[in-house]
Amino acid sequence: MRAHERDALLIATAFVAALLLMLPALASAAPDSIVTVEDNESTPGYPAVALDEHGSPHLVWQDSATGRMTSAWLDPASGHIAGPRVLNGDSPGIATIPTPRIVSSGSRLFVAWIDCCTVAAIAQSSDGGATFTTPLSAPAETPADVDIAADSAGTLYVVWRGVLYPGAGAVAFSTLPSGSSTFSPRQILQPSDARSPAIAVAGSKVYVAWGGANGSVMLNLSVDGGRSFLPAIPVDTTASWFPMTPRLVATATRLFAVWASSGGNATVPRFATSTDGRNFSAPVDLDWGFGGADPQPTLALGGGGSVYAAWSSVGLSAESSTGILRVRKADANGSNWQDVTTYSEPGTGLIHAGLAVDAHGHYFLVHDRMLHEMQTVYQVRLVTDLAFPWEPDTRFVAIVAILGVAVAVLGVAASVLLRPRRKSGTGEPEPVPGRR
């Protein structure tokens, strides 16, 4: 073998080896499927997502300019959006408080939002989101924020923050029994100075949290299905930063809480957990350093009791930022955090994340995508690690392409190595070693 042929073969071998080394990373990488649910909006949609009993994600979002509340669902088997359908009629009020929420209980779905600053509206579906009832009004005057949870029997639990009555920043609570159109009398859990209430339910336990004026997330616990509540306690007794936007999820044995803790020049998503709703673990910062913007973290439960957190690493100026959405997960004890995905886009704002996770650990991450073109426009989008049938699985395509290139390079190298060579000055081919 001549020196230049030997060098060419070595280079080809090294190239093929480098290609083959890429295969394990490609085999383990999860491609993201992206679905644009709503396009070219002038205002954010503040989307939320929940899974029905079949694992299909149902979305809700609003047009903040008109107050129109819209629902749709995604078929994971096809990747197609069904709907969308408007939930609050042809003449909606202006929903200036952007807090749509959606939860499921078996085949039932519940959607809540603030309609025209005067009504905490609740719409229900008993047919998997195909139709919704005319919205009911929770017993709330001048509500600002609303959150909901549902138990396995179909009872709905509602919490909201009042603006004027019974006091500025009051936290109120009510229930809607399964099959009923009448809410229970409201209970005032906090008379004033609260913001962004959140709720979770597990069996007879009802947890209600809010951002308190004392620099901590405060928590109320009921052990009798919401008929009475224990005194509120701080979740983070070491807090010195102002808390924002708490969110809760709960299993039969554990409560998980996440919130944005803000102070100085940074805002961080902070997490804590409790087995009794009275004593909490030391808070854990899930990320660091978002300037003063609220990353608006959220939580979802996955298979085996694992907990997932998502937030925006915030791009609020689409012209000059990179929008980033992060998802991490912990075990059933709220420990051993690990990265699930980091999704980023230069020149965009990716904000207002909502999260749902199925029993197999597949995530559904809804968000507003903010673009700056001639003017700022918004898209409501969903990102999932499911590869839909109508989309090529990019991992498979890449693996096949790499193997094809590797085989082609080795074929070319082998043909060069085995090509008969001419005897110098005779025109006759030199014998190939090993051939007679």
C-alpha cells in the first residue's frame, strides 16, 4: 500500500469512527414536536394545559384584547388540534386578569378564568372537551386571580383573590360538588395583602397557598375536604425576597410547591416539599438569574409520583433576547433534580409556561411565543417530546443518514485499496496481494 493510500484509508476510518460515536447521543436525544395552536395575536394567550383520562392534552387560552376564552385538544396519535372552540359566548367581557386554568377529573374537564374583572367563571365538559356548559359564576366579587383543582369524584375546588371585597388582596375559597351548579358558601382564608393564590387537592386534604406580604409563600391546610382550615403558615421561613406566583401539586403522601422568589437584581424559581402540610423541606433554587422578570414556574405530576417543574428563563424583549423554557424533574420525594429539556429560540420571548406530564413521562409544554416583526405578535404553542406520526422522527432519519455515509466512505476506501495497480512502464496491472 502506498503512503498516500494508507493516509487516505486512515482518514476515512477516523471519519467513520467519529460518525459512529454520534449514534448513542442521537439514540438518546428526544426530538421536540412543536404545534402552533394560535397565531398572529396582538396579546398573549396565557395558555394552560391538562391531560384527560386518555392522556390527551387539553389547552385553554384567551385573547386578552377581547376576553374571548378558547379551548382545544391535541390528539397525540395524530398530532392534530381539534377545535378550537370559544367558551364564553359571542359577546365576551374584557378579561383584563389573564389567569385561565384547566383541570381534569376522569372524563370531566373544568376551565376557570376571570371575566370582565367581575366574575370567576367556571365552564365544565363531561364529554372530553367536545362541548362545554354555559359558564357558572363562583361566589366572588371583583376577583383578580383564580385557581382550581378537582378530586377523583369530580368535586371542584376554587380559590381566588379579591380586589375590593372583603379586602384588597383577600383570598377566598369555595367548592362546586360533582353534578351540582351551586357553589358552597365562600370562606375567607386571608383578609388582605395576598397575591396569586394556588390550590391542590389530594383525598380529603386541600392545600391553598399565596404570596404573602411578609416575604414568604403562605399555606393553608384543610384535612376535611375544605370544610375548615388550619391557620396559615409560611412555606419558606428563611425568605427575604418577595414571593410571586406560587403553584402547587399533591399526591396522597406529599405536597410540592414552587414559586418565584424575587429580590435584588435576580428572580429564581424556588421549590419545597412537605409530607404533612405543616413542615417543609429547605427551599431549593431550580435555576438562577433572570433579572427582575418573573419566570412564572409551574408544576406537574408524572408517573410514579415524580414531580416536574417548568419555567421561562425569561425573554421579555423579543428583539434582543433568547427565549428559553426549561423543564426539570425530581423523584417522588422531591429530590434528585435532573434536566428534562431546555428549549430555546434566539430573538423571541418564550413566556407563560404551562405543563402537563403523562404516566410515561412525556411532557406537554404550552407557552406564549413573542415575536417582534413590524409590531409585537404572539403565538400560542405546544412543545412535546412525542414524535407525531405525520412528522418524520428526526433521530431515525439522522441515524440512517449517518450509517449510509459511513458505509459509502468505507466502500470508497475499499475500492481504492483493492483497485489493481499498473506495473510501471508496462501497462499491465500489478497483482493484488492475496490474489493469484
